[in-house]
Amino acid sequence: QVQLVESGGGLVQAGGSLRLSCAASGRTFSSYCMGWFRQAPGKEREFVAVISGGGGSTYYADSVKGRFTISRDNAKNTVYLQMNSLNAEDTAVYYCAAKGIPTCSAYVSSQRYNYWGQGTQVTVSS
């Protein structure tokens, strides 16, 4: 069982930056592929970024490529999402998710993830 707690959301102006954190419980954090998803009002939850258990592989949605960076610190059981050049379309609740394996195949589908955090709100004002 893994518990995930996100933090770092808030209100930011367009063009600004935020860094989200997701702290995980348990002693086998490096065994989990970790992803970030987001859900805007009235829209389905969508994939944002993912990182493999060892941190060597990362994948991004086209909409955030070049602006967002996912990273992890396995010693701290934490995954991060650095978000730069934010715009209004990035406004959403951001969720951290964990897959029960270190590799990240089929990473876009939210159904492939076993554990979810409660979400953190990111609001970008234009």
C-alpha cells in the first residue's frame, strides 16, 4: 500500500512557475513508476508526465513538453513537477499517481496506476 500526498499548488500569474511535490509512504518508492495527471473543470483527467522508478526515463504530454520537468528523489520518497511558463490552460487539479512496477509502459492511461493522491489545485491567472 502506498499513500501519496501532493503539495505546492496555488495561484500564479501567467508566465510564472510552480513546483509540485508528491511525498510517498513506504520503503520501496524506487519500485514505482510515478506520474502526474491533471483535471480541469468539465474535462477528463489527462496525462502530464511520468518518470520511471530509477529516474532514467521520463515522458511528457505534448502540451507541457519543454515547460514542465518531472524528477524524483528516491532517498526522500518524493517526486516533483517543475512547471514553468504557465498559462491559463494549465489551470487544473494536479494528481500524483503510482504504478506498482518501476517501468512506465502504457503510461498515458490513468487506469494503469494503482495509487493516487488527493490532488492539489493550480490556478493560473491571465
